[in-house]
Amino acid sequence: MRWEAGRAALVCVFVASPAWAHFRLDAPEASLSQNDLGNPQKAPPCGDDGTGTATGMVTTYQEGDTITVTIDEKVFHPGHYRIALSTTGPSGLPEEPVVTAGSSTPCGTVPIQDPPVFPVLADGVFVHDAPFTQPQTIQIQLPPNVTCDNCTLQVIQFMSNHALNNPGGCFYHHCADISISKATGSGGVAGAAGSGGSAGTVGTGGSSTGGAAGSGGTTGAGGSKAGAGTSSDDGGCSCSLPGRGNGETSALMAAAALLLAFGGRRRRVTSG
């Protein structure tokens, strides 16, 4: 009888114990060192309960980059994740969403931003009511016009049907230190060579196509220099003019034609 009473007490203790959920932030590199379960992670905004050790890792991106966020949920509990960005460090992170209690637990539901509003980048991520079999990854695009040297990327987990954490309530938290620089343009594309002209020069700071050189050796927009002019043939004589403007080319060609015609008539008279 005494053993039966002791066993009943143990069962009651076991049932009353909350099923704690835990996760690790695997990418980007977390700002705090994590153990196998992802601790520390309870205290907002980044999980530090006073025992955290900074990793010193800063992951660098450019504005508008698509980044990879990977979490590994080590202890299951139903819920979902939210990803947010602060350009001024942890103090600029948004508040946690307001929790509505469930029928049997204080952690029932929270609103999900759809679509998300900056500084929230993604919400309702990895919604699940069964354990994951592997780490979960999502691609998130950074805003195209946001840069900062001391950014904080935050990933929080909301746990439904859950007892309150102390601290942390219905949430677990991880952060990553990142920097976002201005996007740099790539080299431009060289323009194609036109008729009698040379290829355009390569643009800088972005994609720009040099114009093709005009007929007769005139320089097209973006061209590096005038190309060779057109050729004319008279009496077996082939002549080539250097690249010039349309008017100048026409005058020179006309003069050349007169000289060639005169030389041809003189040769025919002498031979007769």
C-alpha cells in the first residue's frame, strides 16, 4: 500500500511537469553561444538570462540580399516562428505579439502578420503541430533600402498549449548580429561593334550597353573611337578612309572618286 501511494505521487509530479520546447539558431551564427538544447533562450529579446556568452560573430550582407535562416527545434511543442530585424541593435526589436490564453493553458494563440510589416520580416514561419524530423530552413529577403553596421536579426518561437516560461512567457528567443552594407553595382556590358566602328566602352556601377558606331566610321554612343570608313573601288583601286563624320566622309569620298576617274581616263589615252 505504501509503494502504491508513492507511485501515484510520482505520476502526479510527472503529469504536472510542463513540456518545455527548445530550439537552436544554426544560421546565421547566433550572437550567444548555445548548448545542445539552444540555451540560453528564455529572456527577451535575445534569450540572455544572465548566463549568456557572446560569440562575437557578425554576419555580413548587402541590402536586398536573400539570406538563409535555419533553426533546429530540439524539444517539440506546437507553434510557429517569427523573424524580425532591428537596425539599432536589440533595443530596436519589436514587441512580442499579444497572447490570447487557451482553454487549458495561458499560451493559446497570437496574431500573425500576413503580410509582415517591417521590422518583422516573416511571421507564421514553420507552423507545426508535430515534431520536425530535421532542421528547418527558410529564405528571407532583406529590405532593398535598409543598411546598418549594428543590426540584430531576431528569431522567436511561439509555443501554443504551453505553460508560461519564467522569464519569457510563451516565447523562446535567439538573435544574430549582422551588418548590411550598400549594394555595389557590377561592371557594365560592352556595346557591340557597329558597321565601320568599334565596340562601346564598358559601363561602370551597373549594366550599360555602349552604342554601336555609325556607318562611315562615326562614333556611336558609348563607343571608344571611330572605326574605319567605307571602301570604294574604281579601276581596281581600293581605298579606305579613316573614321570621320558623315559630312567630311562624303566630301573626301567625292574628291577621291574624281581623282580616280581622271587617272583612269589618262591611262586609257596613253595606251591608245
